[in-house]
Amino acid sequence: MRDTGTAPAASVADQIAFTPTLADVIAANRLFYRPTRGRLILYGFVMVLGVLNLLMSLLLPVGERSPQIAGGLALIAIPIGWRVALSIWIVPYQARRYYQQAAILRQPFTVSWDEAGLDSRTPRSTSTTPWDGYIGRREDSLTMLFFQTDALYQFLPKHALTAAQVARLRDLAAAVPERRYASFRRLAVRRPGWRR
């Protein structure tokens, strides 16, 4: 009979040690705030309303077109401006603040995983989360995110992982719903006739 009082030590293949950098935190925040397809559809819908507004301005007498044109241009520019500001200024700014405020982000982490869940340790804390404790996951070429709530996530920078470890994590977390984000590259992969 197996002793369940002590957790088995993780194999080297299922464990990494890293200290998060500011670049890791920015990459995780960018992935966290990357828009979903639904959000991009909403942005597109607002922009289409802007284009329709501009087209409708052609039906108005010349002297009355200015407000209609301004409204149409605003509906087109606001979603674009918001996404640019979020990506270039807001997300990096927030990530820098989190990194400066949270001392835990500047400590070395040892993270291990097995069929039971993800175990994360620092010199000051220990956290074990079973796979069914995550409500979602997301990844890109730089980061893997595991969501504990809509606003709280754990991240693993992929530069600290081997390809085999990434594959193993995907297998273990297969039951955790993937939170999809808009990726035109994925669309291109799904539709072989499209060019990247």
C-alpha cells in the first residue's frame, strides 16, 4: 500500500527553476490581455458602424456632413486606438508596476507538475493547485498561463521549458478549458489556402 502522507519528489523532467524577469511579466500580461475572437468581432462591428456612418453622410447636404463624418471617423479610430494604447503603453506600464510592487515576482521559483497538479515554491511561499482548480489556460510562443480566476493566473515562461516539458504540461492540463484568443496565424493554419 502506497504512503499518501508524503508527496513524491518530482522528476527532473517535470520540474523547472527560474526567476521571473520583467520581460517575462510583460509577456504574461500581454497574453492575458490579448483579445478573444469575440472581442475582435465587437471591435469590427463598431468599425463597420463607423464606415456606415461615413457612407450615410454622403446622403446629407454638404453643410450637414461634418458631425456625421466626425462620428464615423471616431467609431473607426476608437477601437484601433484602444488596442494600440493597450498593447504599447497600458499593459507594459501595468506589468512594470506589478513587477516593482510584488516582491514574489523577483524571487526564484521552483515549479513542478504531475497528474495531481502544479506545485510552485519560492523561498517565502508554497502553492499547490490541482488541475481541476484551474478555470482556464492560454499559451503563446513565450508564455503558458494557468487561470485560477478570471483575474488571477500563474505563468510559466517558455524559455525555461523544454519542448518535451511543454508537451507534458499540455497533456496534464488537457481537461482545463483553453481560453482562446484571436490568432490570425491559427486561422491561416486551419485554412491551408490562406497565405500568412
